[in-house]
Amino acid sequence: MTCPFWRKRGTNLPEDVQENRKPWRLSKLLGYPSGDGSGREPRISEARSSLGRMIVPVILLLIWQIAAGWLNQPWIFPPVTRVIEQLVHPLREHYASGSLLSNTFISLLRVLLGFLLAAVAGIGLGIAMGSIRIIRNSLEPIVEILRPLCPIAWLPFAIAVFKRGTLPQLFGFGYTRTVFDQVQLGMVFVIFVGGFFPVLTNTLDGVMGVRRNYLLLARALGAKPMQLFLHVYLPASMPMILTGLRQGLGLCWFVIIAAEMLPGAETGIGYLLIFASDNAAMDIVIAAMLIVGGIGAILSLMMRKIMSGLIRWHGKEI
């Protein structure tokens, strides 16, 4: 039996096969850069993708500007230009309550302290509850009762316990004239509660989901409890721990904004937002809202980058 004519060497191939055998055509079908090595097509595709992402925001900004000019009531619906003016001058003082930058920094400092405490306590207790049954059986009912409570519901309790105490006062210092004087212990406690339970529950689920074969093999090789913790429990539960940290950080940022809007707060981006609203300065309100949303997105992106760097092996294990 003779071979088909298109399998013979030479140019007796069908036109569509000859077309696909060209280097540039093969690279295009496989998704690689063009055969000339310039990478022109991927760059054009990336430019088109970036342009496509910008179209909708630009259209929305144009509609916003036109609608604000038609309404002509900046105390209700300010134009885009006034909001941008506030964003490009973050050091401008507003009603003796500080600038956008200073209030944002104070809110971030509060969140950082509360989140660090929540991360340390949540990871430690989650690993202990997941690996030691008696601790889990003793504490799980209490956790399940307290976990559904909204973190803001703890604010009256925090005010009653910590009153107006600040971080320097906790260590025996008075008024230090630093930014730490604006870090109220009550707000740090509320942030701690907001971030603690997502970290705890995800860590607990991660530890309890460790494969039994890993533990049996490690014990068979003579691993001690500390070695089990460092080389089995911690690496195997790391994806869930990082997921809890990401959720906890986002919730901490949400909690501090809500807590700063309540009576008793004197600084923070949430306080500036509600204070500007009381004075009908909607351009400051919208600028603060954009800052809150932007920082939330940046925090989430940072945690995603950390997760992708630390657990590249996730999903590839046997």
C-alpha cells in the first residue's frame, strides 16, 4: 500500500497543511510569539487588553462629569475635577481634622497592629485546636458562639473596658505627641476581633485537613512533636492559613472604617469621611471613599502575591 501523496517529501502537500507548517503560523496556533522573535503580536494584544480595561472607567468618568455639570449641586454631586483636586492634594488640612494622608496613615497603623495580633493569636490557637483534640473540644463551642458576632458589636464593650486609653498609656507613657497617641486600644481590640476569627477558622480547617498519611509517615520516621509542627502541620496547612490571613486583613480594613464612623472617634479616614459628610463636603467624601476602596484592593493584591509566592507547590503535590 502506497503512502498518500501528501506524505511524500517535497511540496505535494495540501495548501492548508503547507500554510500551517510555516513557523509563524505554528507559533500563532500554539500561542507563542511570532517567528521573527520580535514578540510584536503579544505586545499588541497586551496593549489592546489594557485599552479595553480603560474604556469603561473613562466612559463612567465622562458621564459623571456631565451629570454633575447638569445638576450643578456640588454639595450633593460634585464634579470629577473637584474630587481629583482633593486626591492630588492629600496634605491639605480639612476642618482642623487632619489631611487625607494623615488620617489614612492613622487608620493603616491601627489596622496593622490589630491584624498582627489577630494573625499571631489566630494561627497559634488554630494549630493548637487542630492538632490537639482536647483543646479543640474545650474551645470549639465558645468559638462557635462568638464567631457570628459582628466585630462592630464589640465596640461598646471595648469602650467600657479600655475607655480612651491609647497605646503609649498601655506601656506607662503619657502624651507622647506622636501618631501612637491616636491608636486607641478599644479600636485595636475591635480590629483584632474582626481579623481573629477568619484566621482561626481557616487555620483550624487547614490543620484538620492534613493528610493522615503524612502524619503516619513522619511518626514512623521518628519525628518529634516540634518536627511534626514545623515540617508537616505548618506546610500542609499553609494554603488555608494564607487564605485566612487574606480574609482577615480585608475584614480588619472594613472594621476600622466602620468603627471610625461611630461616635468617639477623632481621627482616621472613616472619621474624616463622616465629618466631611456632616459639612456637606461631598468631594472629600468621595475622595475618601476612593482611597478606602483603593487601599482595600492593594491589600488584597499584596496578599494574593504573597500567597502565589509561598505556595507555588499547592495543587501539584501527589
